[in-house]
Amino acid sequence: MAAADSLPVIGPGFPLPPLPPLPQIPGVPIPPALVPVPQVPAPAGAISRLPGDGNLLALTIDDGTSSEVVAAYAQLCRDTGFRITFFPNGVNRSWTDNAGALRPMVDSGQIHLGNHTWSHPDVTTLSAAALSDQIVRNEDFLRNTYGVNGIPFFRPPYGRRNAATDRIATDLGYRTITMWTGTIGDSRVVNETDVIAAAKQSFQPQSIVLGHANQRVIPRTYPQLVDLIHSRNLRTVTLADVYS
């Protein structure tokens, strides 16, 4: 399992082009409806895939250094009915800029939010007090902006963690340390071909897939990603859909 997470902020490169029309997946109405899935209790400790057998796919999107890409993910959810879990860093203005678009989908449960710390440090380098502040500050941001707190899901930046950091997160209510099965490869600078190749490997039943709302190339791959999910008969779910 990869341990790398996101890169530092990627500065402006090229303007984000208008997204092409995104195909609607047959059978997913707009606004979206979810056929309920059997829930299991959110476990204490780390998870890297969804439990059981089935055709579920948990897309989990971190960071949000680009307001344009966060906006594009919001459009993807609106246009396709996809259910996604985001792990924001509240320091990034994108989550405030796009709160109006995202909040209705958070309220409906189509979008779920977890805690990824306030400013994306390597938590293994922090004191206990500093790590607690990172988690609580981000929790306060999520609550004030979106009306949720992210509990019990905590994703440590860069995937770096140890027993001490897990214990601090657990003591604050974040008992489910959320890792991943595969990624779309965008923890480094990528092109469209890279993203699609990584998705072909990672989009598998019961996988938790890691991506980031950072690079402006990502929205250009949405039609191919939608087609891939459709062709494999995968059903997107949030972590809250699966874990009670």
C-alpha cells in the first residue's frame, strides 16, 4: 500500500478548461438515490478496503489546494450522482469558496467529510498537543462550514502514522484511521494517461481509492473515469454509507 499522499500546493499552470459534458450512469437518478448497503460498525484502527464482497467503490479525495478542482468535483457529483468522501484541509480556501455548492450534497449524505488535519503536516513529527490542535481546528472548521465534524474517520497526511498518532486521534473521537487500497496516482505531477492507467489498476470492487483535489489535469479525466466505473459495474459509496 502506498504511503505517499499529496504534494505541496501546485501553482497556476494552465487555465482549467470547461468540463465536457459528463455521461450519466444509467440507473442513477438526479438527484441521486442510494440503494442502502448493509452497514457495519466503524472499526477502531486502520482500514484500507471496504468490508465483505460486492461491487462498491469508495472514492476518497484529499487536500483541496485548487478551488477550481474542488468545484469540478462538486460538478462531477451533481452530474453523475457519484457519492464521494472528501478529506479537506481547512487551511485551503477551496473548501470555503465551494461551500455553497457542496453543503447541500453534504446535507443529503451524497458527500461525506472526514478529518485530514488543518494544514497537512506529517503528524509523526508533531507533539501530542500540536497534533490535537491540528485535528480539533479542522473539526471546528468542518462543523462551522458544513455542519459535520468528520468523526470517526481520520486520514493522516502522507499516510504517515504510528501508534502514538493513532491514539491521539482515537482519543479525539477519530478511531477509524482511513488508509487506502489504491490511488489515481496524483500524489505526484501527472498527465491524463497516468491518471487513467492508475484508475484501471485501482478501481476494483470494495476498494478505497485515494485521489486529491489539487491538480487541474484531473477534471479532464472525469469522462474516462465515469466510463470505467460504469463498465465495471461499480457503485460509488461514501464511508458513511458503509460504516455506521
